[in-house]
Amino acid sequence: MTEVSEVMVDVRGVHKSFGPLDVLRGVDLQVRTGQVTVVLGPSGSGKSTLLRTINHLEKVDRGWISVDGELIGYRRSGKTLHELKEKDVLKQRTHIGFVFQDFNLFPHLTVLENLVEAPVAALRRPRAEAERTAHRLLDRVGLADKAAAYPRQLSGGQQQRVAIARALALEPKVLLFDEPTSALDPELVGEVLDVIKDLAGTGTTMIVVTHEIGFAREVADTVVFMDAGVVVEQGPPAAVLDTPRHERTRAFLAKVL
């Protein structure tokens, strides 16, 4: 676990509604460089929406988010925020890796092509360089022999490991995981969590939304418990998981532990 002081992801007073439904109700969250933050909470608590606001897949209604000191999705003029053009938002997203629960691989591209596409198109990397990086990343996630395969030829666990390698191919400043094991058969969960644990050991800044309490206990620097669109409590894993201060946290853990 890494001891650093710089804030990589800064979420301040973020609100988000869908029609009459208030999904985020004033969320504050700071994630330090090189640290792993695990977000827990019941379904509908706003966890996935929070992740999607960090890379501006969802626009915030109030508040703001910065990554590595750069405002995400907006530019500031005095006290007013102006939304960025789509091309500028896309450029920002290259710094924010996102691993979805349902993999989101391109089915018509091989595994290697899935990894090479964004570095070549978005970062203008030479294809040969992007392919070298892709092969190295596939080896890192234990799939060096699957470069020529198509997603449909892989198990769910293998597809998710490819999705992690694809996110890493852009050399992001932070990696966001939205319930990365929830779509997997139970026997495949371990292979994906092992890859994420390996990344945690290399000092990659990560925010992981998950229901895997054992993973949170083992890997997280900070555990955040969300309910009804707010952060109820946060702290080191031992504090939040073993001696939670809030009744809502205790009730949730009683159901899942």
C-alpha cells in the first residue's frame, strides 16, 4: 500500500439526478495517487453513476470533478463552468481507464486489435509500437496466447482480463472498475481479481466498485460505503469493515458478510 499525499481524483459536491430520481446527492471523494479506493454499497446507492461522472459519461448537475488537477468535462471561467466540446472530453478520457461489468469489447476485432485501436486512433501511436505494448499487456494479464482470438472465443473471465489490458494500453492516470466481476460465473471471479490485485501492487491509482468484501479487505487503501447517493463513511478497510461507525454500514455488512 502506497503512502503518498497528492490527490489524483477530486470529487466535490457532486449531484446527479435522472428525472425526479436523485442518484448522487452531494458526493465528496478524494483519491490519492497510487492508492486503491474500493466503493461498496447496496444496489441503487449511486456507485456506478459516480464512476461514470468521473470520466464524464454522465454529466454532473452540480459540483465538479478533477483528475490530476484538470477539471473533467468543463472549463472554468470565473465562477462559471462551461462544458467542453466532445473532442476535448474524449481526449480527457484517454487518461481515465474504464473497465465495464459487461466487458464492452469490440466483437468484430481480435483481442490484439481491441488493444491497439484506441492508442492508434486517439493517441496517434505508431501501430507497431501499439502492438508491442498490446502483446506485453496481454502477457501481463496471462493471455499472451489469445492475441488472434475473437472475444466470442473467450470465457467471461478472459474477456474481462482483455478489457483490463485494453484500458491499460492508454497508460491512464487512473483506472475505474465498475463491478468487474458481477457478470462472471463464480469460478472465474478469482482470475480477474488476481489481475486487479497485481495492478494494485504496481502503484496504479484505482477506484473499484465491487461487492467482493474479501478483495476490499485485502487490496484497498480506502473503503468507501455509499447509500442513497451519499458517502456514509470511509476509511481504512479494518475500520469500515470491522468496526463501522454508522448503522447503515453495519446493516449492509451484516447482509453480505
